Amino acid sequence: MIAGAALAVLLAAPASALSPFVEQLRKAEARDAADPERVEYATRALRAWMPEDGRPLLAHAHFARAEGESALFDDAAAEEDLTKALEIDPRNERAILMRARARAALGRGAEAERDALEFLSTRHDDPEGWLALGEARLAQGPAKSDREARAAFAKAAKFLGSEDPRPSLGEGRAFLSARRHQEALAALSAAAERPQKRRAEILTWRSRAYSALGDWEAAQRDLTRALPDLERTLDERRRAGAAPRGLNAARVTLADAYFRRGLANEALKAKDPALADHRAACDLGLRPACARVAALEKPEPKAAPAPKAKKAPRKKNPKGDAGERIYAN
């Protein structure tokens, strides 16, 4: 990556001395990563780039746009820009780490693991690299999501200390993947003691452990606490102009929380709250929730009427026998 001091001098030069590319790049750099204008100005810069602007600055423009794309939850676009930046400047450690996270989020766990290990080869004491390695291994499924992922999260915990919930959250998710629900519950409960900004995420994961253990009341309670935060997350992403993928991820998470609280309410024999939860999840596009709505709205079959008691058959006298007659005096 171009040296920070050299970049600062270049971007601080008078506008009259700037090429169209550098002028647009300077505007991108002036925007916060979460500002959609950062992506817009970086895109304009890339369109205006000329060979005389230099390849180091071209790499930086791709990296600047990737920062904005990542902040707007567009992992696919960020991964593409980071790859282009690294083709020009393979020593950009921040780009390697960001690409590991983006690839893990896209489910490309093996590639993400390679990036995380490359980052850690020169930054062995960086907890962010160990967290990225844990996420990369979680993304690869059961083969690596238990012991190997937990080892990475444990390493991150050594550097971060007990106040950061992310290692415990990662450990809990790894235990859940291995169906070790009691251990998952312990790890996620430890994370819940110091949730910082991850309360909703921790509670939704912990509710899975409670459900697997049959503690439906605890699962329902965690989801009830998490849902308002999940609603706000979706609203905030809408207002911030998040990428469609980021919006959809927030919507799916919210729908899943409503659906699983509906299942918990069903287990608790609370039909009306369960129906309301499944309707909310169905409205958010979760098809299994729509199926539960249909099932719960189906009228219960009427009980069959009790069979009428049969009358005892009337005894008849044998044919031709008038029977004994008693005559009173």
C-alpha cells in the first residue's frame, strides 16, 4: 500500500495540481467508510484513472472503495476490489485481513482461512487476525468449526482479555456447530455478561442452545430481548443505504428470530403469540413461517358426537306360550 505520508501529501495538494483521478480519490478519502458517497467517489476515481496516475494509487483506490463496500455490507463487491488491490500491492496487510472477513461472510471459508493465515504470518499477535481465522474455519462447516475454530478464538481471547465478547461468541457458535449444546450455552452466557454492541447477536445464538436443550421459556425470553435490536438494525441499514445483500442479511436474521420465537411459543402452548410471531416472519419472506401460519389457522376438527346408548332389547315370550298367569282371589 502506498505510504501514508506520501498519500497524505498527494491528497493535500492544491486542486489545480490534481488529476481527475486524484481529485475524485481525495473526495472519497474525505468520506467516512459508511457513507455511500465514499463508494461513489472511489468509483468515479477508478473510471478516471490513467497510467500516469500510477498503479500504487490505483491499488489504494480499490482499497478505499472496498472499505466503503464492506461498511455497507456488500461483501462480494468488497472481495472483488480487495483482490484487485492485492494484485497490485500484495503487501497490503489491511486488505488481506479485510478479504479474509469478506470471504468468510460469503461462505468461502477455505480461501478466507488462507488469507487469515497469511495475515497472521507477519502479525501473529494481532487478535483481529485470530478472530478472522476463527470465522474462516466456522464457514467451512463441521470439519473445522469445532476444535480448529475454537483454537483460533481462544488465541484471540488471550490478546483481547475478558471484556471483549467476540471470542466467547465464536466459541459458542463453534460448540453449536458440533451439537455440544451445554458447552455452547456456557460460552454464550459468558459472552452475554459483557455484550457491548453485540447483545442481539449473542442472545439469538444463545436461544438456539436453549431450544436444543428443551428450555423453551429461556429461548423465548432471549429472543424477546433480541428482537427490538434486530428491528433497529434492519431500519438503520435501510436508512444508511446498505447494499441489497446487507439488507437481506438483516431481514433474514430478523425473520428467523420471529420464527424461532414462534416455535418456542408453540412448545409453551401459547397459540396466539406463536401465530403472531409466525405471521411477522412470513411477512419478512420466511416460507417455513408461512407454513406454520397455515397450520395454526386451520380450524381444529370437531369432535365426533358421542355414540347414543343402545336400548336393551325387549325380551319376548316364547311363541305360543302365554306364560304363567297369576290370578288374585
